[in-house]
Amino acid sequence: MARLAERVLDRAGAADSVRAMPALSMHSPVGDLTIFAEAESIVAVEWGWGSLQEPTSLLRRAKAALDTYFDGGPLAELELNPHGTPYRQKIWVALRAIPHGETRSYAQIARAAGGSPRSVGCANAANPIPIFIPCHRVLASCGLGGYSGGEGLATKRALLALEQLRGASTI
């Protein structure tokens, strides 16, 4: 699992130490997850158990939101701040507009946000906050498409099945 950290710079601009970002890990049906926060926003969800745990009230709310989601409920809205290019930001906004229990195709997202289905797939692969930004709800026009989180397509199928969406067990 990649470690998210921020560098603390001295006056000359040299890194004088590295401080871990607040993080909270949890068990989930799709594997261990670690949630990261910066200021008052969620900035990443990564697969794996983080070595340093620094739970904040925001991280506890994010964990509670994911627990509810994995129990079959809707995912609570939280302040997200995914780091990425302006184009990727635009795609991630379009993904967040996909309602729970629905899917869209890569082509539909491309029409809504601009670009091509392939560029939408690349933005999905770079999504730093999976599940909260539901890239698993985007399907290829002729199948499941890809998924870069967790165990890949098995994780995408599990998330779709959790939401009881078409394509979860048939593709």
C-alpha cells in the first residue's frame, strides 16, 4: 500500500521530516481499507492496512459511512478533495452524480464530462477515493470494463453486487 505523507519543509525548503497524514484503517467485505484525510476533507481510500493510525472525527465519520454502505445502506456525503488534473476532477464530479443503485457506461460519462471512453477509464484508474467516488458504477458498453482497486474485477463485481446492480454476477 502506498503511504500518503506530507513533507515538512524548513526555511531553506529542504525536507526536514516527513509527517504521516491522519489515517484510519478498517476491515471491509472487499478487503482492508485505509482512509486518509487532509484538513477537513477525505483525500484517499487505499486497499490495505495502514501502519500508522491517527483517527480524527472526520475519519471516524468516513468509516461509519463505509460501514453503513457495506451493510447495504446509501453512502453518506462527506467533503472530498481528490488530488488530480482538472480533467480528472471533472470526471470524478460526473461519477459522484451516478445515483446509488445505478450504473453508467464509459461513453455516457465521456458525453457528460468530455473526452473519450478511454480517457474516462484512465481517470477512473487514477481515482484516489474509490467507493466514495463510485468508479465501480461505470461499465463498458459490452461488459464490465476494468477496475484497479482491491482485487480488480472481483472487487468491482462485489461492489456492484452489494448495490445489486446489473452486471455484478453475469459478467
